[in-house]
Amino acid sequence: MHGRQRVELSPEEEAKKQKEREAKVAAYQFAMKKIIEKRSKGELDSQMLSITGQVLAANPDISTLWNIRKDTLEKLKKADLSDFMDTVVPKELEFSAFCLKSNPKSYGAWYHRCWLMKETEFARVEEELNHCSKFLTYDDRNFHGWDYRRFLLDNCSLVTFEEELQFSTDKISSNFSNFSSWHLRSKILPHLSKDYLEEELELIRNAAFTDPKDQSSWLYHLWLLKSQLKKDAPQLRVLQVSKVHVIACFNVPVPMPSMDDIRIEIPGIIWKSPLNSGRSKLWIANTPADAIKDSDVQVSVSGKYIKELFSSDSMGIELDKLHGKFDSYFDEDTKPKTPAFDKLLREELAWVEELHELEPEIKWPIYTAMTLLRMINFVEFKPQITEYLDKLQKIDPKRTNYYNDLRSKFVIEWILLDKAKVDEEIVDLSGLELTSIYYPERFCYHRVIDCSRNKLKNAASLASFVNCHMLDISNNQIPVNLTLVKVLQGLLPNLKCIKSSGNQGFGVSMFSKEFADSVKIV
Amino acid sequence: MAASLSTDIILPNPPPDLLLPKHAEFLSRYGTSKEDYEYCMTEFLRMSGMYWGLTALSLMDKLDSVPPSDVIAFIQDCFDETTGGFSPAKDHDPHVLYTLSAVQIIAMYDEFKAVDCSKIVSFIQSLQQADGSFFGDQYGEVDIRFSFCAVATLSLLKKLDAINARKAADFILSCQNFDGGFGSKPGSESHAGLIYCAVGTLSILKEVDRINSDLLGWWLCERQLKSGGFNGRPEKLPDVCYSWWVLASLTILGRQDWIDQKALIKFILSCQDTSTGGFADRPGDVVDPFHTLFGLGALSLLGYQDEKLLKLKKINPVFCMSQDIIDKLEIEVQILPGGGAS
Ligand SMILES: [Zn+2]
């Protein structure tokens, strides 16, 4: 039941209403009985349309009755096609429209129209489009109406993408706060041949200045800018083989490297990802014992996701050496931009910051400015980005943990960009208020990792620290649970020492005797 | 500058306590008078209504207030031997929506012998299309909700291999939008209820790692309004059922802490009818079993405890069923760890 208010009735009103309801129930039950009887006798006729119509008009959600109508209509179609096309279908469309008037969200009534269109091979599609446009002027957020419109457009060539974009523009101009229309634009743009970017940005700017609190145009804005960036194709970035394990690290999550596009093979190798997910940036395997010849391991590689790092198909890989290197950026956002795009981002930043000065308490300009700065020059603008994050946290406390994670992500990125901090086998991530460790795969080769004095809330990221000998997770908020034990005990084969004091409930007794005997736990 | 349209509500202060005994009473009373108006007029979704009510009762550990034999007899009555699907009520047509509800109830009572389950599997199988999507029934409507129903049904029956799981996941991903969310079909606008269906399906298929959890998680936590309640799309009113759709999705994505949990609890508690029991979509509206389940379900996900330390049973975020049933069936869903690792 949606949007029906409780009302207090007087005893007289209550009695009156009760009577009405009893009458409605009786009418419903009588009609249903008749319908079921007729159906069992195969009497799919115009009387059937009339009785099911009476019930559906009061309650269009009874899908079985729409089914019975469809069966009846098919029979009528077979009997007299031209009558079906000229009389029956128009009446049926009218009936569905009638039902939608009282219940615009009725799945059954909407689908009935789709079904009628298919059944008539879209003979009335133009009329329907007009009808649907009119409907959307009454309720421009009804997703059934939008879905129906797209269904019609997909099945005719009456409207070009340019015209559909204009339709969306008209809707937005009459109501900027119309997420449905912005959504529609995101679907049309990829089909346009002309360059639309300038015009889109202007429309967004107008919407943002009109109602800076409305998230629709802001969400669309960031998407539009990010969608201009080319997505990185998956590529192997780093490969390391030691006596113990093989580590393969990619720039984006990929499926197990034993398929056509990515194949890294050593006879007997069995790959797994740190957390057993089907896709991962990091893949690890035990080195098959008989694969090691002196200080080399023979590896055969193939597939398009491998080719940047290795030119030949089969080669000896030197033990322990780290082959390849990581990108200096993290995702498309922070990748270096062309001068033209950089200029455009700075222009966007200018008006967003102007709006922020006008409306300092509204979060969307702040969030957008922060993201734009990250895209323009993540290192140079570190102070400004940090300041914006602080502001967000202050004016939007409901999402404080989201911002904490976002900050943690940025902090790790800044550390990774500072080569001096991560090039050695030791990395210091301590005391940074981290709630999460983003990009844990980038620490797969470090032997000493210090994450102490943070606010880490779980152990999952630690599973990527496969080379780690000395792990310090003391003074965090990591809950002691199965994940933690599984990660430390089962997934970090090189671990020699773990510092864990200051996490509530942590103790040697959590681990197996074997683990406690071989790893120093302090 | 024009002010935003008012799309939030003001809560009564302070919210009432959690009235578990009243909710149990409301649910077990619901449908005892078969001539009741609401009850008759919702006959077309009776099977789902049963599932909502029984699951809500099971979360309060009050399932024994309904005789199991009545429930199982009803389920058997609604089973269509010809297609292998379940209808919402006798003399109605079978549909995948009610097939999932029926199988959830069967699982709850561990009554897998009540009907010929191999026929249910064939029914689901017959609904899958070449693009991986699912029809709801033989009349050909496609919706991401039906994908969830199909996949969840087979998972409960331990027969996921009966369909093309890969394609089922591909279809879900084809419904993804610029904001990271999912709509009912490819091209449809994002909507929290449909996001739950998408994320839930991918969780059962162990393919949640194919989506951008940070982007989707952000959109989902932006559903929380000042009142603490969630809406299902931008600029819409809050509603208790979205507490479930949004929170369960965030839980699967490992990002449950991205929202203000205390404010959400306050909103949910305010939607109780303190005299009749039950939850409504918003404070002051008419209550029903649907919103009662999703209000209690969200509180259970949050591990809510009242002052007397009364606690709801733990709920599974994918199946929206008591976790002990899912554990007993040894079904594992994918829950992302969050915290940057995914
Ligand atoms: Zn609702």
C-alpha cells in the first residue's frame, strides 16, 4: 500500500464504509466466479472482455485477468482480423488507458499495451507515441511511461536520436529536476554523430544554477566528463615468480589468467584471487616445485592482455625479480589529459567554484569541484581537495563513512604517487586515519607493511599482501572474525611476524597451533 | 534561485519503541477473516503476501502462530502441474514472482517434497531467453525482477546449473546505467528496487565483482534523506520498503556503513502503527504486511536491539529470509568485503 493515509472515521462513517466494502467484495467474488467458469468452458468472447474489464477497472493489478483478455483477443483476431485491427485494438488501448488513469503504475496495464503493439506489428505506433508523450507531460517521472516510450522507439524509425535528445531537452527545460530525462540523455549521446559536449555542458550549467540542490544535473555532469575519457584496456602490469609463489597483477580486474585473452602458464599452476572473486587485479598461485630450473622458471604467456609486458610467447623468468611496473595513475580520472580537455575541465571548475561561493552550504558544487580537481591535477591540488573533503564531511554528516573511505582512497593514491615512499620493500601506511586500504594489490611485493594506528574496519585488503613478512596492524578497529583469521592464517604465506595489539579481542588463541608456532604474534 | 521541491517528510519525535508483539499480532491476524476487504482485494498476490507475513513472523521467532499444514496445503493448491509454476492463489495463473515466493515458503518449512520440484526447475528453464533475460510467464513480459526470481528460485532448489548463468548475469549488466544503478530492462532508469534485484542476482551468481561498487554505493547512499528514510530514485519521497532495497544492496556491496544507520532506524520506527501494529510506507499511512517485512528486515540487517535487548533474527540480504534457513541449505551468496578490497 503506497501513499494511503490512515483516517479516523466516526462509527457511522465506519459502518457505511464497511457496507460499501462488503458490496465490493461480493461484486468481486461474483465476477471472478463467473470469469473462472467461462474460462473453463473456453468461452473467450466479448462478454469475457466486459466482465474482466469491470474487475480490472477497479483493480488493474490482477495479472490473470489481463492474461484472459490476451487469450480472448487472440481468438478474436483469428476470427476476424480486420475487425480486430480496426475496432478491438483501439477499444483495448482505450481500456488500458482508462486503467492507467486511476493507477499509472500498473505493470499489467502497461504491458498490455506492449503486447497489443507486438500483436498488431506496431501498426499504431505513431498514435501511441503521441499518446505516450502526452502521458509523460502529466507525470514526467513515471518510469513505466519512459520504458514504454523506449519500447515504441526501438520498434519504429519515426524519431531520430537528435529528435529524442530534443524531447529530453524540452522536458528538462520545463523541469530541471527531472532525473528521468537526464538518464535518457545518457542513453542517446553515444548514438549522436555531432559533437554535443559544449551544448550539454551549457544545459547542465543552467540547471545547476537554477537549482544547485538538485542532484540530477550534477550526477549527469560528472558522468558526462568522465565518459569522455578513454577506458584502459586490461593489461598485465607486474609479474613475479618466487620459489613460493607466482604473482600476476593487472591494471583492472580480470578473470583468471588461464583463458584466451590472458594466459600465463607454468605446467601445474593453479591460480586464485586473494578473496576468491571471479575478477581481480591480483592473481596468485603456488609455484609448481618442478618448474624451477636453477634461477629461472619457464613461463609461457599469450593473449592480448599480456602483450605490453612480454613480446615472446615463452621465456625464462628470473626468480624473485619484479617484471614490469605499475601505472603512475589509478583510473581514467587521474590519467594525464590532453591540453584541450584539461582546458575544458578548468572552465568547468571555474563556474562550479563560482556557484560554491554563492551557495557555500550546498554539497554538490563542493563534491564536483573536488572531483574536477582530482581529474585536473591530483598531486598539485592536494590541499584544495583535502579542504573540500573536510567541508563535505561537515555539511553532509549522514554520509561521513563514505567520505572517510573516499579520503582513504585519495591518501593511498597520494602515497603511491610518491615513488620514494613505495619503491622499497618497506611501506609505511601508519597513522593516516585510513578506514580502508584501496589498491591493496599495489602492495603485493612489499615485505614490511605498517598499517598501524589507523581506523581499518576489516581485514579483506590484507589478503593482497602476499609477499609480506612483517605486518603491523596494531591499533585499528579490525573486528576479530573469521575473515581476519582466514586472511592472516591462510592467505599470507610469507608471514613471519604480525603486530596486532590494540585491536579488541585479538589474541593468539584465535589461530591454529601450527600458525602460532611459526608466526610471531605480538 | 528556485528551491528544490519538497521531497522529504518530518518525523514525529521521539519515535515509538519497536512493538514486536503488536506486529506479530497484526500479521497472524491478517487474513483470518477471509471476507476482509483488504484481504480479498489482494488475492492476486496472495502467495507473496504469505511469504512477507511468514518471513516477518519468522524474524520475530513467531512462525508457530500459523499452522504449517494450512500453509503447505495452500502451496500445493497453487502449484500448476502443467507448467511447473506457482500462481498467487487458486484459479489464478502461474508466474515467476509467485514461484519464488512459494519456493521461499517451501524452504522455510523444509517441505521440498510438497510438490514435484523438478517441474519448477523446468518452468524456470522455459522462461530464459536468448539474451539471458527471463519472461515472467508465457505472455512474454521481460523485467530484471524476473531474473532475480528465476535465479533465486533455482538457487534455493540447488539447480542453478539448469539455466545459462553466464548469460543471466550478462543481461543484468546490460541494464546498468550511467549512475552505476540498474533499471528494469536495458535502457531503463535506475531504481533502488531494481538495483536490489540486479545486485541480488549477481550475488547468487557470484558475479558482484563485475560492477563498480564505489559508484553504485555512492548513488545508493545518496538515497538517504534528511528524515533518515530512503527514497528509490532522486527527488522522490522516502518509503520504508526502500530501507530494505537500498540497505540490502549496500550490505551485499560491503558498504552498509556509508549511511546514517541511527537516522534510518528512527525513520523505520516512526512508520509503525502503534495501535494496530504493522509498518506503513511512511508515518501516518495505512500499514500492510509488505512494509512490515521490509521494515523489520532492514532493522535486522542493522542488528537493531531495543531497550529490553529484544533482537530480531538475522536476515539474509539476498534472499530476504531468516539466515538460519539459508545456512541450513548451505547456500553461499557473494558479499563483498568492502573497505577498498573490492
Ligand atoms: Zn513502499
